[in-house]
Amino acid sequence: MMDWLTDLPLLPRVLIATTATYLFVIALMRISGKRTVARMNSFDWILNVAMGSLAASAILTPHDLPASLLGMAAMVGLQWILTALTFRFPRFSKWIKEEPVLVISNGVMDKRAMARARINEDEIMGAVRMAGLDDIGDVGAMTFEPNGTITVIESDGHLPREAIPRANENDGFTMHGDAGGDA
């Protein structure tokens, strides 16, 4: 089927396959919507890595061009079906998608949650500074989102830092800089 393409010299063959693949990917992205290129969760990331691999195969191996383009279309179709199912069926969504991880609550770090999210205190403090806050006590809540971003919600200021109950050493929560914690 693509013998004419494989019979061409390398340079025109790669240029034609690259152009066809590029235009096909643009069409797929327009069809699939912003979700495919927005901030990615793990499933979106997998789709994009697989698309890159299939695109490379289409470009470098012209006899694979039809199969690679079909594979890309199938991946985007499966991604569309998956996102439609997660939207329509919340239980399915909970099975498929990761939940945000609460790593700070009322200025108190949850060391266990930080370990689960594989985020360290330096990254936490960097996010506090990026949010324009001076102290972890100013943080009402901080979550590590499924797409890898950190959301910082400033404390409403009703509870002074000194009034925050001290966490037990074994419950996973510590105040920033506490000698009793893992800080």
C-alpha cells in the first residue's frame, strides 16, 4: 500500500512521512480537544508518550505509516472513551484517577502524605514561597495534585499559629522545624 513511499530516497521519504504525521496529529488534537494537551495526569502522560513513539515510527519507518496513524487514532479514541467514562461514572473515575494528596492542613505538614506523594520539605517550602506566603503557618491547606502541581490555600487567619493543636510525633503531622518530627 505504501510501496511508493518506501521506494523514495531517505530525505523525501522522511519529509513526506513527517508532514503526514504532523498534520494527522494536529487533526487528532483538534478532534480530541484541549484535554489531551492540558495539564496532564498519568493517563494523559501515557497517551502523549505513546503518541510520540507512534509518530516516530510513522516518520522513520514509512511502511509502518498507516499502522502508526491508526494506532494514534486508536489511542486518542481510547483516551476520549476513558475521560467520558470517568465524567459519567464517578466510581469509575475514582478507580482510574489519582486523588489529590493533602500535605498541609492548618500549617501542619503530614509527613506520611508527603512520603506517599514523594514530596519533600524543601519542595513544600518552595511552594509556600511561590504562593507569596512567608511561613507555613499561613497555609490553610496544601495539596499535591494528580497532575504534579501543588495547590496552596492561604489560611483564613482565624486560628493563630500558637492555637494549632500540637500533633503527636507518631501521627504523621509535624510543624515546620519541630525538633520532634522528621523536619
